[in-house]
Amino acid sequence: MWTRDVGVGLRGFEFAVLAGSAVAYLWVSSYVTPIRLTPSALLAGLAVGLAGVRFLLRGSPPLSREFRWLFAVSGALLTWAAVVYGMTGNYPAGIWQVLQIGLGLGIAFAVYVIVDTPSRGMLFACVLVFGFLVSAAVAIGQHFVGDPFVSLWRITGVPGQSTPRVGGAVPGLAPISILLGYHLAVAVPLALSLLLSEQLRGRKLLTGALGAVVGILALALVLTGSRSALGAGFVGSMFALLLLRFNKRRRFFLPLLAAAAVGAALYLAVGFVHNSTRFLELEDRSAQVRAPMQLTALKYAWQHPLGTGFYELDEGYLPAELDPPLARMILQHTPHNQFLNVLVYYGFPGLALLILFYGLVAKRVRDLWHALARGPCEEMRWLMAGCAGAILAYLLNSLLHNAGPFVGDVFHWYVLALLFSRQWAATQAGVALRSADSSACQRGDAG
């Protein structure tokens, strides 16, 4: 009995450390401790260590085939990145990039091992939504009030942009507003799917509270001023809605009407808060520079097909007759596209591995969707839909910005790995064995 209690306590501690590391990435990602590491990285490293101990010493089942494939492709890209940095001699910066990718893989492993039951999957998703919510509330305070919300942003780490001002784009607890846009584009589909889950049916108080949470997240997303994040969050949310309601033909039109209503409300909010013509006419330099910026990246990659580990341009790569202000922007920035960033850093082999990586993610979404439709755990469909919508929103946003799981963004591994974690084992077993007891979902027996 005592041994069992200790085991339960250790599992709870593992989960608390993992969840704390995810929240730390949302709230204090740029705060540096005296040993030059962030609290988020320290907690994530501890979670990886605890997951490794459980996996090796406590008899955890072997990794699933889907996760092994994801891990193998990711490990191959990590290895190729190390080779590229070795060939170019771009160290010590290259070492930090390789370690960052390695930490992301470690987080994926920790989520797989620790989030091993449906109840833990739901709790972990709720922790993520809470983390997003706090940062979103701070962002709203920064936009409409200013201090103390701006001062709170300053003390959470090293600011990544100029001080936010009342009425302007706001970062919340993220270093910059663009990163907050990444977070909230992921948050809205996940929270919306939770709002529509079977577990909340009939619970009016919780439903109303979560509806308010979705509204706060959407408002903060508007206040970031990021066009791509706003559009990506909308598309990701609509995709999640379609996954949730696709099998209910009589209600199929309701998600489309809801999506149209949400889209119209967001447009009106954008027009009220920001300059609406900026979102429609796309005449500012930030929009005009994207096409020549990406053509320049392709030209650079064509001349360095194996990658260089860095992105250092001269005027010879620029398109002809380019306006000087746009030329300066291109020379000063990376391609603002996750796939092109991987292409210029790690060449065409790296790009091929990244495409294969997202192909595995898409296949996982398809397989889980079919499994949940036919298996005994259909009430878990909301989590699959929320993760799928969140990943799609992130992917779309990353087509116009720099961050990605292999180019600097460690946090996204928490969402990606949630889609592959062991909590789905009971669901997949139920598809293979049609007579499986549906109570396994409620007990959280992950097999």
C-alpha cells in the first residue's frame, strides 16, 4: 500500500513538473537565472529526466509505432543540423540551436510518457489553456490600461520589443507580440474545442466560464495586431469545429454559421482596434516585403543546397530593381517562413525531413479521427480536434513568421506531443477490439 502511494505521488510530481515547464514557457520564457538558463528550460529538463527514469526503471510500455516514426524523423533532422553546423563551423551558436532542438525532442518524450491517460490529457490541455488565459488577460490590460501590466511584462524576462503602449500591439507575458500571436492562435482552437466537449454538456456554469475564456483569448489575439495569427487562429478554430461536428450531418451547417459569425465579429474588432485597411489592402511594407523576401531565400538555398546553418545575405541575392527600404528589410531579417528558414539553415535535406515530419502529424490526425469515430472513447474527440486545429493554426501562422519547432520554438512540442501521447492507447485498442469496455476511457486505463 505504501509503495503504491509513493508511486502515485511520484506520478503526480512528474505531471506537475511537466505542466509547470509548459506554463513557464508561456509566462517567463526570456527570464534568465544566474546559471544562464531559463526556468522553463530547467523545469523541462527535469521533466525529461523524470520521464526517462520512469521509462527505464518502472516498466513503461514500449513507444508506439507512430511516436517512434515522429521521433526518428525529428532525430534525423537534429542530426543533419549538427552535421551542417560541423561543416560550416558555425559554433558556438550552432551548439545552442542543436541543444534547443534536442530539448524539444525531450519534451515530446516527456509528454508521451507522463500524459498517459485520458484524464491526464484533459488536465494537461486545461493547464495549457489556463497559461494562455493569464498571458491574454495581461495583454488586454496592457492595451487598455498600461501599468501595472506593462511593468509585469518587464519583470518576467528580457523584453524582446519596445515597451508596449496603450492602444498598440501588446505582448502579454511573451517577449514580443508576434510570439503572443503564435500562442493565442494555438489557444483559441484548443479552448473552443474544450467548450464544445461532451464533458461540459449540461454544466451551464462551467460552459459560461469557458465561453468567457474563449472570448478573452480571441480579444487578446486581435490586440496582438498580427494579421497572420488572427487568420490562422480563425482557420484552426473552424477546422476544429468541422472535426467535432462532421459526423453529425443534421448539425453540419451550425459550425459553418458559427465560424462566419466569429469571423465577422473578429473583423469588426480589428476594424475598431486597428486600421482595418491594413488587414485588407496589405499596402504596408511588412506585407509588401514578403514575396521578394521569400524569393531571395529560395535563391540563397539554390546556391547552398546543403544549408549553411545561418542566413547571411549580400545584395547579390536580392531581386533586381527592388525599393531600397524593402532591400534593407530583406538584408536584416530571416525569410519569415518556417519552411524557408529550415531550407536556408539545413538545405534541401532539412526541408524534406520537415515536410515528412508534418506529413506524419497529418496522418496522426486522420488516424485518430477515424479511431475516435469508431472506438469506445468518442467523448475524447474534442481533444483530438483541439490539438489538430491548434497545430493547423500554428502551421499557417508560421508560413509568414520565423518560429517553428526546429527553428527556435520549443513550446510547440507540448502541443505536438499531446497528439502522440500514450493517453490514446485505450482508444486505439478499442478500435482493434470492437468489444472493448468503454469504461476504460472513464477510468483512464491507457493499456
